[in-house]
Amino acid sequence: MIELDDIDKQIIALLQENARISNREIAKRVGLTATPTIERVKRLEREGVIKGYTAVLEKEKVGKGMTVFVKVTLSVHQMSLLDGFIEAVRGIPEILSCYHTTGQTDFLLHVVATDIADYERLLRDKLTTLPDVQRLETTMVLRAIKEGGYIPTS
């Protein structure tokens, strides 16, 4: 873990809220001048606290309005097979996130699709062909109550 002071935490909160905020505006809000603010942001990036910047899309407006969570159970837990599964998952753009989990299932996938027919195609053509898959369990999201969010730093 990296030591963050209050100003670092404020900068992180501002960038999580709006990654397009200007350096001048960040400096103004945290009470610094522009140069030390830029240096802090660059340090946070260099140390890996800030991994990158991204645009948050409205899924429905780009034709991916269906959200699905898929629990995956593998048949065997050999490292070589596990690596093959992970590599295959990374190659499927509809899988937004993949979490290696504990419990009855091995992985939890966060998937987007256009509609039920699109998800069925994805399930049939890609998910069921993943290496070493014994079982897939699909949970379809009816409505998102909270998405994205910010990582609290205090």
C-alpha cells in the first residue's frame, strides 16, 4: 500500500468523479498551485495508484444494454488449464470483468450483450467453449441500482 496524504486523497476523489477535470481546477480545489498538483498526479500515476483514465458509456446507447453475471465452475484446477481459461477470457470483449472467487464457483464474469439472443450466441459460441469449463450459471440483471462508484481513500 502507498502512503497517501489528504491532498493525494482529494486529488484521487476529484479524478474519480471527473477524469477530464483540468489540472488548474484540481489545484484550485485542493489549495495548491498548478506545478505541485501536476507533480502529485504524475507520482500517483507512476506509482500505479492511478492505473488509467477511461470514458464511462451509457450501455443502452451503444447497443449493449443487457448486463449478465456468469458463475463459472471449472472441472479441473491445474495451473496450465487455469492459465488457458484466463487467457481465453481476456480475448472476449463482451466480458467486462472476470473475478477469481472462492466458494462453489471458481470465477465470476461480468458480461454485456445487446439482448437475450446476443447473449445466447455469446454463451453458445464463446462461453461454453472456454477451456476446462464444467458448469456455467447465468444471472441476468433486471435493473442496475448502483454501478461504477468510486473507491474510497479514507
